[in-house]
Amino acid sequence: MQKKKLLVLTSTFPRWKNDSKPSFVFDLCIRLSKQFDVFVLSPHFPGAKQYENLDDVKVYRFKYFITRYQKLSDMDGILAALTNNKLNYMLIPFFLLGGLYALLKYSGKYKPNLIHAHWIIPQGLFAYVNYKILKIPYIITVHGSDIFKLKRLSYIKKLSLKNAKGITVVSDEINRKILKEIDSKLYTEVIPMGVDTHLFKPDIRNQSILKTYGIKGPLLLFVGRIAPEKGIKYLIEAMPKIIEQYREIKLLIIGDGNQKKELKDLVKKKELKEHIIFIDSLSNKELPKYYATADIFVCPSLREGSPISYVESLACGTPIVVGDLPIGREMTGDDRGEVAKQTDSNDLAHKIMILLRKNICENDLFRYVKLKYDWETITDQFINVLTS
């Protein structure tokens, strides 16, 4: 039987094979390709191929400006790219026109049965306009940033969501916000992004990491975007208090972002270079051994939707200390970690030291992820939405 055609719209997608950019949309597409003929439409980026086939997923990256300036879909995402450089706002009209033109063009050429838009703006908006013109139904997956920000565009969000065939959201908190701030009558389903539990697992602790970075005591780990909303500043400020009790403790900060230089300067100012090490972004295949080797994953975020890094850490048997948010409280429940008061370095240090003294079963953490976040389970849930 011939597979139905699914066109996926996203702005977060690997720019090349083994990219360090978040791969959750790609991971889902790979699994959906067993049931659908999947075609991905995403923005182009300097150095990326305009068209390629990645693991049975056809990928087209649309161009919208002079190639070397096409950086709206960089590591930090569109909203961060606008914050980092105000000149990027000049690219928005070209991006919107280029994205919509590409969707209309490939909808006519590829003739999909359904469109799956990740994020409401701009992908959900593109899908809505395309639906009005070509009558191709669409579903929207809401990841968080499009709800927590861009509040002035609530009418466009409502229009895009109201006309969607289906709506999925990645966490209960985002679901509550949609129903409260957009439209309480919308029908939504909560489906988080998944984790590959064959790749992220506890039994891959790597001694060479400890040797490479001279780690003889406890190891703390942060993985993600180096940006103010991640609360890394407060983690650095918490370190002196922790060092008083654990003199050989070290913190690895893996990632890139607009706050990296500022945080490196803070580490130097506080004379913490012996205890805090910055590592550039790593590919998703390299990350599991770092999670599994760490004693605690720490991410005191001020705002989160459904953070994949939390789940990846738990899958590797590593407990978490995170910001006091609904998603943080959910994921640390049943002795999987601790939540710390946001912007409170003393409380963060206290919660990290509490967790260092605990003996948490790695397999219990893995089983929690396997039951709720394994890609096989998540994919089945998406297939139910896409085929209903």
C-alpha cells in the first residue's frame, strides 16, 4: 500500500548530518517515515545543502536572502537570533515570504495529504494560509517559545490553531497557557518530544571524560543554550558554596549562545576556572556519555516548555536539579531530583548538595523515561493524531 504524504514544517532541524542543533523534530520524522512519505521544509543555513535525503526523510531548505546572512535558524532559534542581533529583524519579511512561497510551491509539487507544523509562528501561520489556498489540512505542535513569547500576535495564533485539524502540545503547562490565553474551547493533546532509550541509557559511563578533564570528585553537568533564561549565572554563583563542602567538584557547561563570553568572564572574576569548564556544543550522539558520567545534571531555567535535556539526563540515570517550574516539579517527582528557587544561588547550592548526598537508583530514572518518553511510545501517539 502506498504511504500517505506528510509535509513537515519546522525552523529547528539539523543543518547537516551529526549537527549539534536539537534533533527532536528530525528524530520524530525518522520514525514517522515508516508509516508516511515524509518531506521536511526548513530554512536554509550557510554551509547546509539545499536538498538532501537524511535517513529516508526528504529535506528541502528554502532560501530567503543572501546565503551568508541566512542565520535566523541558528543554534539558538529564531527568537534568540532576533534578540542577539537587532539587524536580523530586517530579514523577517524575506523569511516570511520565502517560507510561504516554498510551502505553496512544494505543496503543489509534492501534493501532501497532511502538513505537520512545528511551532505556531511562523510555521502554523504558513500552514493556515496554505490551507486557505490549497485546502491541505494541517496539525500544529506547540513547543513553548511561541506561547511564552510573541503575545502581541495572539490573534494570529488563535486563527492558526482554530483552523488546524489537530493540536499537540509538549507539556501540561503549555496546554494550560493555550487554553487560558488563546481559546479555552480548543481541543489539544499533550504529547512530549521523545528520547531514544537505545542511545540514552545508564550503562555508558565514560572514564575517559573524567581523565580528560581531570575530574576526581563529583561532576555537575549543564547541557543547552548559553542564554540568560537558562539561569547558568546563578549556577556559577552557587559554585563557591558547593566547593566549600566538595573541594574537587567540577562543572562542565556544554553548549553555545549569546551569554557565553559574559559567563566565562564571571568564572574568571570569581576565580573558578579550576572548577568550571566550558565545552562547545556536541552532536547528539556524543552527549549520552556525558550525561551518564555526570553525578547531577543542573539547569536552573527561568522558563521551559518541555526540556529534552532533562529527559535525556534521566534516561542516562543521572538525577536533575532544575528551576522551580511546573515541568521541573513534574520531572523531579518521586525522588528523581530537586527543584531550586529561581535566581537564588544559595538555594541552588543547597539543593545540589542534598542530591549529592542521596543514593538514587539509575534504573528507576531510566524506567521513568522508558515508560513516558521513549520514542516508540511518542511516535504511536503522533500517528494516532496524524491519522485521525
